[in-house]
Amino acid sequence: MTSNPLLLAILLAVAVGGGAFVLVSGDSRAKKRQDALKKSAGSSRVAAVDRNARRKQVAESLKELEQRATRKKATLQTRIQQAGLSMTPQRFYMASAFGGALVAFLVFAVSHSLFIAAPAAIIGGVGLPNFALTWLRKRRIAKFVAEFPNAIDIIVRGVKAGLPIGDCLRVVASEAVEPVRSEFRQIVETQALGLSIGEAVDRLAERVPVTEANFFAIVINIQAKAGGNLSEALGNLSRVLRDRKKMRGKISAMSMEAKASAAIIGCIPFVVTGLLYLSSPQYVSLLWTTSHGRIIAGIGLAWMAVGAAMMKKMISFDF
């Protein structure tokens, strides 16, 4: 019985100490949890701010490119450069005038009619040169789009190997296939004049007005302003461009039947007219030897042009 007060004192001391330990450790653990939650919330808030800033940067870059594209229209000098020609606008006008005069002379020598020679002069002096310029421009841009992903892959490999972006551009400017080589050479020359790499690639997007060049300009400008992993961004861009190329090939293959049908329908009137002329030339020659025949032939050609334009609009796909 004498040991009971001592035992009770020991038990009371242990209970008080345990309670104090629980309270102190619980508070410290709660504080640690609160600090951890605050840190995680702060990091997530910073990451959200970074993502929002990057999205805002992308949106601003896209808006700038759209405003620049709508503000600037392609002049004749720009179209000549996009076609890969080295002539000046004055020489182009002289060549167009010479072509129109030559076509008018040949048509007048065959038909002996100014009524036919005048439209032929307009077609030969305005229509054919612009058609040839547009065809050369589209062919060169198509070659650029086909080779552009390979150039981006060269830049990605160079950046991963530790080369600066300027040296990677010089490699593309010296080893790529035309017309990518000449376009990147202009980027390198523009940088040598003192412009930044962002301004140089913006000029590339102006010289080659395609979505692929705009994407490249956006990636380079965002990396220059906001930072980031350039090799990963350009690698993703290369994959996107190759997927677009595959999609373009699928669309071309699916629309080939419609294009062939349109070509056959457009050629049938001329083939039939030629065969009828071989069998009975006096009957068919009334279309261009008499005034009524010329009017009917002109109306028929106009309606054929309208039909060809409608068929082209129906079989042309964009994405």
C-alpha cells in the first residue's frame, strides 16, 4: 500500500508526458502538412501561370502573323521571287507584252479577224504569263513543303548535339535541297545583316506563305521570347508536318477519280469537234467562218469555262 502513491505519480507523469508529446508532434505534423500543401499549391499555381503565359504568347504570335498576312498583299515582285525567277517586274511586263503581240499576230494570220485577234492578245499578254507565274509559284512552294520536314529534322539533331540554332541554320542553308536551301540561305544572310532570328524566320513566312512556314516562325519566336525545349518543340513540329503531308496524299488519292472524271468531261467537246472536223470539215468550220458560228462558239466556251471552274471548286479540298 505504501508503493501506491509512488506508482500513481509515475503513471501520472507518463500520462502527462505522453499527452504533451502527442500535442507537440501533432502540431508539428499538421504544420508540415500545411507547409507541404502550401508548397504544392504554390508550385501548381506557378505551373498554371507558366502555362497561361505560354498560351498567351502563342495566341499573340498567331495574331501577329494573321495581321501581317492580311495587311500585306503579294506584289508582283514577291510573286516572281516565290516562283524562283530572277527577273524584274519591268522585264515581266515586257515579256507579257511581247507574248500578247505574238499570239495576236499568229491568230490574226490564221483567222484574218480582229474580232478574234483582240481577245487572243489579252489572253496571250495577261492570262498566259500570270498562269505560268502562278504554276511556277505553286510548284516551288510544293517542293518547299515536301522538303521542309527534313530540314527541321536536321535542326533538331543539331540542337540535340549541342550546336547553336544559328549553326544548324547554316548547315541547312548549305546541304538541303532546293528551294529550302536558298530560303534558309536568305535567313542566314538576314541574320548577318543584324536582324534577330525571330525576324529572319518571320521573313521566311512572308516569302513562303504556307502554314508550315508559319508554324516554324511561331515555334522559333516563342522559344526566343519565352524559352523552352527547342529540340522537343521542333520535333513535334516535324511530326505534325509529316502527318499533314500524309493527309494531303490521302486526300489527293481519294479525289483522283473525281479529277479524272472532270478532265474527261472537259475534253469531250474538243475531241468531238476535232473528230467531226476530220469527217466533215465544211460542216464544222461554220463555227469560226461565220459570225453566228463565232457567237455560238464563244457562248459555248464561256459556259464550258464556268463548268470547269465549278468542277475545280468541287474537287478541290483544303485542310
